[in-house]
Amino acid sequence: MTDRNKIILIYTVVAVLSIAVLGTSFWLRESRKRRFIPIVADAGGEVAEDFGSLAKDLVLTNQEGKEVSLADLQDKVWVATNFFATCPYCLETAAEDLKSLYKEFSGEDNFHVVSISIDPETDQLEQLQDYASAVDADSSNWWFVRGEEKVIHEYLEKEMGFMKVVKNKVPPANTRYSHDRSLMVFDGWQCVKKRDLQFARSQGENVRESFYQDVRQSIMKGLAGRRTVSGAQP
């Protein structure tokens, strides 16, 4: 083989390897986009058009010790979040964002809130009751729920579209888990909005307010649609 042919061969191999690396990187990036719904895009803008919908039910136990099912919410507009009782950021979300939404919409028959514990081993009924009491939640339309940890973690990620719950190694109680603190708005089993108001706070009050209004408007739109359907029935 001549020197010229050797050089051509080397450049050809390098080119093929470069194309393979770029192709793999592009595939991984697109795969990640399809797998996870982004929490934020431009400040205050839409993060996605289609947030997906639930296909499977989940049965849990609420703060009153009663068995409840997400299937019971198929005719409602509801807000879902995941939390653990020792997390100060979760409490801030509950005490400020969720409580504010609850105060505005709790008089609507078709409105509901679901706060799902990701630490059911620690969050027993007493802890759920204390949490509910701290934010003036009525169990008739705001559930603080617990269940089997593995089942909950898998459901949150694979069914609802929250980011994966990660249990940190030997942390203090308030950072036991890394998790998605977004609020999700469901109209029946269809997710119509996902917003991370904790992240928005770190970007300034204007961003937080914009995100909050996105959530609020989604709830209002869903409730208006359900009132229209109800009024159209004989």
C-alpha cells in the first residue's frame, strides 16, 4: 500500500468514527428529550405541548387512613406533587403555592389536590395529618397520601412523568431525597401543565409569578370546561 493510500485510509477511518460519535450523541440527546418532559424552557414560556396522560391507577392511603384511588379523580381537575415531610422546600411549596391555589379553588366541586409522599417509611399517618393540618387541608379535596415506596417511585417517574426520585447516601433528614418538586395539573387523567415553582423562585419573583399564573390558568381552563360539559347535560 502506498503512502498516499495509507493517508486516505486513515482519514476515512477518522471520518467514519467522527460520524458515529456525532450520531450517537444526537441519538442520546433526542432519546432524553423523548423520555423526560423538561421542567423549564424560556422563563414563563411553555415547556411542552403534550405532557401525556395516565394509563394505570394507583391506590394509596390518605391522611385519614382511608384507601383512595387516583381513578376517583378522572372527573376532576387536580394538582399533583410529591414531597417528604422533613423537606423544607416541599413545605414551602405546600404552604405557599399549593395553599394559595387551594384557597382559591377549593370551593369548586371538581377541584382536588394530591400530595404524594416519597418517604412513606418516615411519613406515617401522624406525619401526614400534621402536614395537612399545617396547611389547612381538608381530606375531602386535598389528600396527603402514602403507599409502598418502590411502587410510588416507579409510578411517579414512569406513569406521571416526574423526574426519578434519588435516595441520597447518609444525608441529613431534610435532604434525604433528590426529587422533582414540580406541580402537575391534571384534567382527568391528562396532564395539562407542569411547572417547577421552586426553580422559578431562584430566577426571581417575576418568573415565579409567571409560572404560578400558568398553573392557575390551566386549572381555571379545566374547571370552566367541566362546568360547560356539566351544563350541557340534560
